[in-house]
Amino acid sequence: MKFVFDLDGTICFKGQPISEKLLVALEKLVSQGHEVIFASARPIRDLLPVLHERFHQYPMIGGNGSMVAIKGKIISTISFDEETLANIVQLLRTYNASYLIDGDWDFAYTGPATHPILNNLDPQKRAKNVKLDKLQAIVKILVLTSDNMEEVEERLSNMNVVVHSHGNEGILDISPNGIDKWSGLQQLGVEEKEYIAFGNDANDITMFQHAMYSVMIGESLQLAPFSSEQLVLSEDTENILAQRLSELGDIQIINKLVNLS
């Protein structure tokens, strides 16, 4: 069985690397013959710092599906077409928006120097913060602040893009049309109903929709209808999650889930 994991808020918390307890639980899945895949909104560049080096060869989906890496190498990037990108950039200028825009590796950042997203942005200095016009193959855009964020979101809804609103953070997350975590899984050759998914937010919906079984960490009103079960966030979340991974890794449990799906 394949096990697919979102990162932030699912198996790593408060921007910290995945704990050793959960890393060991993931390795146990592999020792039982399962495959572990990571699928994050983070670009591959920012996915690596929260994973121990011994996991850097695992299959990864970054940028909500716009980037795919296997054995430590990015094998696929899907970027905005020129016309759509030009329209988005004009929109950002019109509404005085600050942003984090990711190319295939480097990025352009114009947000506040105190914005919380900086805690997760390239902590190991693997990339460069460059002018927008210097970026190649733009794969992901985060709108951080704006004179009128509601109007920006409304205008984006009329473009050929995928938009996720992170309400708690006040951020708009924009991906190229047709890009989501399920499309990223398909690029890895993953088929419908052949994996168990773990996630916590609206950008995990497509991943949950096509999973054989899905586990929501915490509470998301948007994600909940597509979840097979929920693990409530608490001080003991990591222990509970490690225990649940041990249970779901049991082939007898998996066979029961297969029969129910």
C-alpha cells in the first residue's frame, strides 16, 4: 500500500522538522513493504529542511502538485502560461499586493519582513531571493497582503488557475490550472484507490477524493466531508498518529479497508 502525507499541520507542526518519533513510524511502514510519499504545498526546496536527510530519496510532490521529485531529483515542474502569469502580475500591482512567488528553485519575496511565512522560507539558504522578472518557470504564487484581498480572490476566480484560501493566515495560494496534489500523484504513477492519505487542509481535498482511505489531522470544515476518519489535535497528537500508522500498516487492517472501499 502507498501512504501519502501532507506535511505542515499533518506530520510536522509549528514549522518544526518532523519528529524522530514520526520518522521512525514512517520507516516502519517501509519495512512492512509499504511506500511513503510526501505531498506538500511547499516547493521541494522548502520541503527538504523538515525531512531528515535519510528521507530525501523518497517520492515528493511540491507546490500542491506543480513539482515532482524522485530520488532527490526534480523530474517535473508545471508552470503558469505567459498570458495567465501576466494577468496575475497585473492584478497584484493593481491591488498593491505583496507576494512569495516560486520558480523552479529560486523565489521572489516582497512581503513584510515580519511575516510568519519567513519561518518556513528557505531556512537552509538553498535558493536566492531574486526579482520577479529573473525567475524561470513560475510554479506557485502566494498572495500575502493586499489593499483588497477579497477583490483579488474574486478576480482570480475568473482566471484559469487553482486558488486555495488559507483563511487562518489570510493568504491566497495560487497554482496553475489543473494542478493539485492528485495530479502530482498521477505524475508518480499512483492510481485511484491504491493509497491511504493523511492531510489537514482544503488543498488535500483532491488527494482525499481519490484515496482508498483518508485521515484528517485536526479540523477543516472543507476537508471533513472527504475524510474517512479524524485525529483531533492535542498535546498527544504525535503519539496518537504514530500508533495509528502502526495499526494501518498491518496488512490485515489494510485488507479490511480494501474490502470496505
